[in-house]
Amino acid sequence: MTDFYDRAQELEQRQREEALARQFAHLTHGASLSHCEDCAEPIPEARQRIVAGCTRCVQCQEDHEQAR
């Protein structure tokens, strides 16, 4: 019988794998956009370099992640 801790560990592992897959997908997207796809504000160059393939500014990315 599966207990609470086993289910919690399975959920944690699945969430970790999904997060890593999302991060890997971002790394393979290539060049970052120069302007946010949501608000059209410029994306700072430092963010473009650090987050390869970024398409949103920090605020819009946070909003997007919270909505999911």
C-alpha cells in the first residue's frame, strides 16, 4: 500500500523533472527576444544573456508562471 510519504516523493520527483524539462526547453530555444512578447517593453541585455531564449521581461514571466 502506498503511503503519504511515497506519494509526496513521487509528486516531488515529477515536479522536478517537469521543471528541468521546461528549463532545458528554454535553453534550446536559441536567441532571446529584445522586447517582451506580452508587454512589448525592452528586455534588459543582462537578462537576455543569462536566460537564453527568454521571451518575457521579469514581471511578465512572474505573472505567467503564477497564472499556470
